[in-house]
Amino acid sequence: MLEKKQLQKEMKKIEGKPWHPIELAKVNEAFVRMALLKGEYQWHKHTNEDEMFLVIKGEFIMHLKEQEDITLKEGEMITIPRGMEHKPNAKEEAYVLLFERQDIITKGD
């Protein structure tokens, strides 16, 4: 049976739990995950997969080693190509949808 998801309810599940994504759906070989970003994450890269971030609430800065930082606000998205070092930083809480392969190592390699 098909099930709809209400993003507001899903956001409540991760309130106060930054950097711990939850799975919302599987689309072909990829997963849609939701995460709360708050503070700075570590520099990392994903050697074998791209990673996409879609901001649904708040904003954050994506620090990149190969180019200038990019600020992402509600309704904006970015795809980080495999192998690119990056570090998300959210001064205030930001909720994002992540589109990534099932076997991605979220902390990078």
C-alpha cells in the first residue's frame, strides 16, 4: 500500500538530533533521507557517489575546497559530485532532504 509522508511530522522525529538522517523513501537505487543540520560537520568526500542536498527549512553554508562557499536557502539545492571535499555548516537549524545511494557512508571516506 502506498503511504504519503508529511515532512513536518518527519521533521519532528529528528528535532534536537543534528547529523542523524532518517530514511523517508527509496526511489530506484537511491534513498531520500531527511537530516537536521546544526553547527559544523567535518570535511569529507564520497569517492563513489554524488550527494544531493535540498533545503526545506532554514539555510546553511556548504564549504568547498575546490571553489567558493555556497549558501543554500529554503527551496535551493546543490549536488556535490563524487570525490569533492565538502563541509556543511548551519549556524541555525536547517532541515534538508538528501538524495543518495543506499550504501553511502554518510561520514565520507
